[in-house]
Amino acid sequence: MKVTLKVWRQKDKNDEGRFVDYAADEVSPDMSFLEMLDVVNVGLVKKGEIPIAFDHDCREGICGSCGMMINGRAHGPGRGIATCQLHMRSFQDGDEIVVEPWRAQAFPVIKDLMVDRTALDRIMQAGGYTSAKTGGVPDGNAILVPKPAADEAFDAAACIGCGACVAICPNSSAMLFVAAKVSQLSILPQGQAEREARVENMIAQMDEELFGGCSNTYACEAECPKGISVRHIGRLNHELLRAKL
Amino acid sequence: MALESKIPEGPLEQKWSKHKFKMKLVNPANRRKHTIIVVGTGLAGASVAASLGELGYHVLAFSYHESPRRAHSIAAQGGINAPKNYSNDGDSVYRLFYDTIKGGDYRAREANVYRLAEVSGCIIDQCVAQGVPFARDYAGYLDNRSFGGAQVARTFYARGQTGQQLLLGAYSALMRQTHAGSVKFFDRREMLDLVVIKGQARGIIARNLLNGKLESYTADAVVLATGGYGNVYYLSTNAKASNATAAWRAHKRGAFFGNPCYTQIHPTCIPVSGDHQSKLTLMSESLRNDGRIWVPKQKGDKRKPKDIPENERDYYLERLYPSFGNLVPRDVASRRAKDMCDEGFGVGASGLAVYLDFASAIQRLGKDIIEQRYGNLFDMYKQITAENPYEAPMRIYPAVHYTMGGLWVDYNLMSTIPGLFVLGEANFSDHGANRLGASALMQGLADGYFIAPYTISDYIASNKFEAVSADAPEFKEAENSITAVINKLLSVNGDKTVDEFHREFGKIMWDYVGMGRTKEGLKKALTVIPKIREEFWKHVKITGNAHDLNTELEKAQRVADFMELGELIAMDALQREESCGAHFREEYQTADGEALRNDKKFSYVAAWEYKGAKQKQVLHKESLKFEYAKPSQRSYK
Ligand SMILES: Cc1cc2nc3c(=O)[nH]c(=O)nc-3n(C[C@H](O)[C@H](O)[C@H](O)COP(=O)(O)OP(=O)(O)OC[C@H]3O[C@@H](n4cnc5c(N)ncnc54)[C@H](O)[C@@H]3O)c2cc1C
Ligand code: SF4
Ligand code: FES
């Protein structure tokens, strides 16, 4: 099959950036979207041009590196998948596909489709942990966790930190990302000691990083590759209130 | 130079405690004065950086990723072992030790493996305290499952995402130390050389991938936790960026390379679908618990699997190994699949696949149970192949997965360069010739949380450190040599891309230095590899320059190193005239086609010393002694 790509090209963070059209003529439906870009890039290099830069690594939907807006959707069409899990069979012969980087004030573009998501690490630094010292901990089975709590904590912990929730949010809020971590640790007994400080510090850092606030559009949940539920945002709000009281 | 493994004296079970007692300590007030560089922040690197930071050292951590959470460790699925004996099925430190030595086909050090088993229980405790959501039973206790190569249930898991959850735990500990100011994390930095001054590792040169600048960092000790080198083969289950450059460059600076030929092939991966294929996806080993592996009895049978009647199917593992059946170890399952395809029985468009069939399990247990057990794997398979494994059998084929080989280290995890420590998949230490499932995560975290923090302190306390500056001639020399390589790569301006070369090179490695190796094949590889390397330096095409983010240039340097390492793998495989674990030499097999070890001649670790670009590497041998786990022939009949 053949497709036409409209790809955002931007040399570096100071460049204005623009869309450039590319024809991908030998696309197999079995290719992943990133493999299709690989093929386009081989063509570009052979012509002496600079290949399209994009982040990727595991190519199985777990490392959170990949991420682009494809036809206006974070990680493209399909639910519950990251960009690397998208296959060309989701498109039709002759399609035009628009590919852009995540756009958010807190995620400056580095080059082409690559953005700087280190703001998410700084939110984690503000409190996304339990302060367990290496070695100074009790036996694993000394801390009982009811299975439903363990399962709910796992659902939240599945977040891959890709930033799709931010990219699709009209306010560029990182609320779902923050909520996932706050929720995981507030459910588990291990997270209780630092419960109040954690939520306050993480939210403060989120604000400092210029992410917007949450206005409950729930676009994040719809585009999240791991299906992180907005009920975790509910829990975050509850935690915040609890911390303030 | 003689290899000193520094294995402590005394009975096996007391070696580590006695050694810990003998090791010197650094006064807490003095730790801050010592800078330690940690390269790599996967499981091994993040855990050691966080632990050293917590002890009070000044830690500089580096990764080519934007965040530690992106490391390849994130992709591990199945689980992590620990002999907690929570299942009350007779597990013990000794049993885990024994299983690991045997699984490694008697090619690992007893003392190291025993220590690994000994500290592994603490890892589970540590991770639980960090909030890792391990699977629990209804009473709220930790749940266990069983895994290949063991008869007890000792594997802890977090759904099919154990690596992710463990890495996020280590990452959160690292973020905590970053916040506290004891660790500084440098993202998107690729270490390109190790700097050795007066015989000690004293720093690194890293390239800032955003702007191409070379940056020099000094330290009193350097830790490499840079992962494995499976991507030598181009197609593997490793993440795309996983590479050997840090280890290889350290090797060129004097660190011996241990057992490079021990590369593990995983039997159940999704087969290649075409020339565009960029990597391979693993389907967890646990599928073999319920799936039956078969091929048609007739060569080249192109009928749909459901149209092939039972009596025209060959369930070859069940036929060849009546007692273990589909559950034979990884190496055996992989080799038999390859044999079947080589003989023309393979299925699918390429003929390079066998069926893994769940029809009888679904009939016996119902679709719901199978979905509960393997739902996420079935979805993943469907996502990639557009085929529904509930209705048609999966097609699977073996793929390169893990490298047991790596930089040689002594009992303290220190390489042959004083002050250079190597952790995780990057070292050669604990898995011998074959790694058992769920033991890589265990090793990375054992090294990082519970071994290296002590042994590095001992090194710091036992040595003197003259002040060094990043302007020292050794730093300048290293910087200049990196610049020369980069300039040379950029000036070739040939007609073939880095990926094209890598793919071609990987094919040679897979064909001649892959699953079944022969003297002839290896010799052939050793004549072809230098040629393709020469081609590479004459015809590679890289666009862009050295002062911008340039992904092609990054890849080119990694591939150049793979092409050198690949040659060493072939040399190592050639000298090891026996079959053991994952290293299978066709000439050395039992009448049943199993690996035939030669303990008399090859019960040693091969440690290779680099002697310069024009000279042959020199082989050193560290002989292995088995005082507790006596070598025997594996049998799975
Ligand atoms: C698909 C898959 C499933 C697996 N499942 C399991 C399992 O169930 N159980 C199990 O025990 N094991 C499993 N393994 C194996 C296990 O995941 C790895 O062996 C282990 O995670 C390696 O950890 P590491 O810390 O040594 O290296 P990695 O996680 O590979 O980390 C390497 C780090 O080094 C950095 N780095 C590398 N080179 C440089 C450089 N030059 N400069 C700067 N930084 C550098 C990287 O950025 C990264 O941070 C699996 C492996 C795969 C591929
Ligand atoms: S919450 Fe979902 S979309 Fe947001 S970072 Fe996590 S995985 Fe990505
Ligand atoms: S490349 Fe890892 S999630 Fe897509």
C-alpha cells in the first residue's frame, strides 16, 4: 500500500518548524508505524537528507519512549496501544497521515517528533516514592496487602510515563500521570507514612512545570495506552483534600 | 596478567558474611568527598546509584535515555526468583544455588551464585517496601508461580510486567536521591570512553546527545551497568538502543571480556514478518505450560493448521522428550524448532516458524481459564500478527534474547581495571552458559542493592586517590580519539545506511554464530566479518553533523563496535570445542542431540584481553571448581 505523510520537521527547539510531505510507497500492512518511518528514513538518508527524529526503544508498548500525534490522536488510532504498537493495517491505501510531536508548554520540542519530558521526572522527584532505605525494611510478607488493593494499585502503577495524557488534554494537564502514582502509593500500606506530603509536593511541582489544571474532559483516559482510569484523579482529589484538612 | 577471582576462603555458606566483615568501611563523613560514576540506570544501575547516594557518596549517573524509566529492564515480563519458601515446597538458598549452577550447565562460579541466592530474598523485601505491586493471594500474602528449570514455585511477579514494576521501584529510589542532591542524573548522555589514569578507572567521556558535545567527568570509581549485547544479531528481543559500546570501549582500555560466546536464544518469539522487521517480540515462556508445539508431518504442507488432521501433525517435543514434553529448557526447545524448520517442516509464509497450539488446552480448561492465564499475551500476539490465537495456533520461532557473557569481574564485581565495577547483564558473572528464567532481574538488583555498595566502599577505603582533573592528558587523548572516530564516520559519505549494514551483519552472526555452531561456520564468519567491517568504513552513509542531535551517528558508533565484538564472539565460540548450555557446537553432541560438555578441557571462564587493533586478542582462562554442585549430564527425556 501507499500512504502520504505530513510530518512535523523542526531542527531544534529554537526552530519554528513546519510540515513536510513524504510519500511512503512500499508499505506492508504488517509493518508497525515506526517500521514504516524507518523505511522512510532509509530513503531520506540515501538521498542525503536528515532522517525524521523520533523517540522509541522497546517497541512493545512498555518503555514509554515513543509518542506522537497521528491524525490528531495521541498514539494514533486504536485504543490501549502506544505508537510502537500501531500497525499499518490500521490505515487504508492512499491515506494521508499527519504526524506531529506532543504539544505542551511543559514538553518543549527537541527535534522533529522528539520532545523533552523530563518535567515528569521532576514531578516524581518531588514525591513519587516511599522513602524506603536500602536494606532497612521488613520481610515482604510482614506487610499484608488485600488482593483488591494490590490489583487496584497495579492498575495505577501500569502507567508508562509517555505523556499522551498531557498531549491530548486541552489544558496540557499532567493530572492522570500524577494521579496514577499518588493513587498507587495511597492505596498501599507502604505509602501511608508520606501520604499527605507526597500529594501536595507532586501537585506543586506539576504546577511549577507549567502543566495546566484538570477540567474533567477525560480525554486522557481515552488516549492512555495503558487505560489508566480517571477514577485515580478522583482519588488524587480526595487525597489532596485530606492533606489540606 | 593473572586472573584473580578473589573468591573468599571458607565454606560456601559463610563466604559472603565473612567477606563482608573483612571489607573496609568508609567513614560517613568522608563519603561525600568521593565521586562515583554510574553508567546506565536500568535495574542494576538505578539500584546501585540510589544505594550509593543513600550511603552518602557523591554519585553521577548517566544514561542515553531521557529518563531512567526507559531502560530495557522495563520490558521484562515473567518475574523474579527468590528462595523465600513461602510456598512451603522445600525451597532453600541452597536449592536456588543448585538450580542456577545446573541451569548454567556448570560454567558459573559457585561462590558468586551462592551469594546471589543468599541475597535474593532481601530484594523482594526491598521492592515490597518501595511499593512494587507484586501479585497477592486472597489473604494478602505474596503470590508465587513456577518457572522453567525449577520444581518449586519461587517466582514473584507483577502480572506480565515484573520488570516494569521493579524498575519503577529502583527509579523511584533514584529520584528520591536526586531530589536529596546525593545523585545527579545526566540524561541523554552516551558514555563513549573510559579514562584510566595510573592504572585506575578515574572517569568517563560522555557525548551529550542533544548537542553532540563531548563532556569529561572525573571520579574515584566507575560503575558500568550498561546491559547486554544481544543486538549484535540485529534482530533480538532487546530494546532498539541496547548496545555494547560502553563495555566494548572499556574492554579496549583493559577490561577483559568474559565468555562472549554465551548468548541465549529464547524459543517462543513472534516470527519475522518481512524485511522491514526492526525487532522481535518475546512471548513469555509460561505459554509452554498449556500450549503444544507441532509442525505438519509433511514437508512444505501449506494447508491451514485446522485443516491438518491430528495424525498428520508431529508434536515433536512430546515425541522426543516424553517426560518433559513441551517444557524442555529454552536451549533444547530452540534448537529443535530450528531443526524442524531447517529440514523443511516450518510453517507460515517464510517457513521459519512452528505452531504453538492452545486448542486442546481450551477444550480441556475452557477459553476463560486460558484468557485469565494468558490474556495479555494473546492480545499482544493479535496486535502484532492480526491473527487470533484462540482460533488458530500461534506461530513462534526462537530469537536472541539475553547475553550471559560480558565484562569479566572478580567476586567483588570489579573488572581487570582497578576501580571499574560492572553490574547486571553487562558482566559475565552468575549465569554460566545459560540463564534460567526470572534470574536476570534478581542478579541486576542483587548486584545493585546488596553487593556493589559494599565492595565499592571497600575499594574506596583501601586505595588512595590523587586529585585528577578533566584536563589531564588521558582525558584529552580519549576525547581526541572519539572525535577522530566520529569525523571518520561522517566523512565516508557512502551509499549504504547504518541499519542496512547492521541487518546484514546480524544475519551473518545469526547464520554462523547463532544457535547451532560449527567449526567451519565459525571460520567462515571469521573471514566474512572483517570484510563487512571494512565495507562499513568505506561505504556507510550518515547524514547530518556531529554538533546536533544525530540518531544515525549514534547508531553508527554502536554498530561499529558490534562488528568488532561479533568477531570476538566467533573466536570464543571457535575455541570452545564443546557444547554447553546455550553454546551449541554441532560437532559435540550426545547420541540424542543434547549438548555434550567437556569438563576436562573446558571447565573454565574464557576471559579475553584486548591487545590493540592490529593484534589478536589473548585468551586467559579462569578455571572453575565445583566443590558442592557436582557436574552431571543434563537429561530431559
Ligand atoms: C523481552 C524480555 C523479557 C525479559 N524477561 C525477564 C524476566 O521475566 N525475568 C528476568 O529475570 N529477566 C528477564 N529479562 C532479562 C532482563 O530484563 C535484563 O537482563 C535486565 O533487565 C538487564 O538489566 P540491566 O540493568 O543490566 O541493563 P538495562 O536495563 O539494559 O539497562 C542498561 C542501561 O544502561 C544505559 N546505557 C547503556 N550504554 C550506555 C552508554 N554507553 N552510555 C550511557 N548509558 C548507557 C541505558 O540507557 C540503560 O539505562 C528479559 C529480557 C527481555 C528482552
Ligand atoms: S497516564 Fe497513561 S497517557 Fe499518561 S503518561 Fe501514564 S501511560 Fe501515558
Ligand atoms: S517504544 Fe517503548 S513504548 Fe513505544
